[in-house]
Amino acid sequence: MKAIVYSKALYSTWIYYAPDRILFDCGEGVSSFLENKVFAIKHVFLSHGHADHISGLMGLINIRNNAMGDTEKELRVYYPEGSYFVSELIRYFGRTNRDLQYDLEWVPVQPGDRVHLLEGRHARFIEAFPTVHSRSEPSLGYNVAEVRRRLKPEFRDLKQGDIVRLVREGKKEEITEEYVQFLFSFGGDSVPLHPHHVRGTEVLCHEATFLADEDRKEYKHATVLEAIEVALKAGVQKELWILHLSSRYRRDMALVEKDIEKMKLPFRVRLIPPGELVEIE
């Protein structure tokens, strides 16, 4: 999985998910960091309307209109339905960007809504799920999901040769079933996510503004230990990315990483240092 991640609590958060050319959130500076990669973006999914997650939209929309790149590629921006801040931003763009050379579409989203990314044998889609951040601002998380096939439980003990024979006899549909695999899950700013919404995901991206609960004045964000607990309960398969860390902990990153290593977790944990650009292959 290729991704570029930047997050600094209160300032800016965004993730460029390269496999499907998706930008999750759009904090300030995203266009400066991505440069011509902004022309590859097809979809922007906003977790909520707070400034540190949407203030980069002005640059993104204008750069795609004026810089040296394909200025005719359409762009869709998905946001939690009912967001006052995003709605105000849409009205502003409507008044000040009347000469766009490409189609810009703003799409309100509710929990459970799906956005199809790829059709065919391994169809992929984005599914929105509910999160809790602040009372006045609706917020969502997003799962990148892929439709796959597997043997039905009653056929999983068959030998490989028997499976091949049944497939050749045209019984593939009879012995297999479709299932949905979450490839990547992004929770945005949130208190600890409900594990059910990200169950079995390969990679979970969970915010954790605080290292300790006593540092949290309001219950609007998660701690590192809470993010790890969510990942364990959800059965994360490969990696947990922890981002949105407060800048106050910048010097503590090495110690935190050592403490996490001692836990012997069944998945890898990546800490995204506040204010640093991280490229993930």
C-alpha cells in the first residue's frame, strides 16, 4: 500500500491513499506537499468540517485549475451530511470559483453510504461509518472495501485437487461465497472507534491526540492506548497507524515506540510524528 500521511493536531491532517487516488481529509499544506500528485486525486473524503481537516481545499481546488497538469479531471468531495462548516465553504467556492475548467461535485454522505471505486472481479468501494467527535459537528469514518471470494465453510477441508476438479466442473459458484474485506480504515478525529465498524481491516488509521487520559480535558479525542485497544478488539490484520498526536509529545516518540514494542502486538504500529511528512510503501 502506498500512502503519504501528514498530521499535526490542531494544525493539519490529511492522507493521500495512492491505490485508489483518494485524499482523506484536506488540511492546510496538502497541495504544497503533494505538488503535481494533486492531479491524480479523484475523490476527497472529509471526516468532519473542522478547519485543520478542510483548510487545504482552497489550494487543492485552485491548483488543479491553474497549474501544469490535467485541468479537466473531475473531482468529487464527500462530506458528512449536515456539516455547517463544509456547507459554508461550498457556498464560498460557489461565489469565487465560477471559472473552473473541471467538474467539481460536493456529495453529502451518511453512515452506511457507499461510493463505488472499481467494478469487476475485485470490486472496491468506500463505506462510511459513524464516529463521535464533537456535539456540534457531524463526523464520519471511511472503510476502503474490496469484494472477494472464498470457499464456503463446508468445503474448506477439501484437498486442492478436489477443489480444482469442482471448479472445472463449473461448480465454483456452489462452493464459494462472496465476502467484503476492509483494506484500509480511516476514523478521522474521534473518541475511540467502535471496533465493529472496522472489524478485520488490514490497516486501521486511528487518531490518538493524547498519550495519557489525564492530558485530555474534553472527551473528543482518543489516547494511544485506546487506539491500540480498538485495533485489538477489531482484529486488525496488518498495521495500526496512529496519527493526530499532539506536538507536546514530539520528544517522547522514541519512548512510546519502545513501550509499544514491549506489548508484542499481533500487528505493526506506525506512529505518525506530529508535523512530519511520512511516506508509506
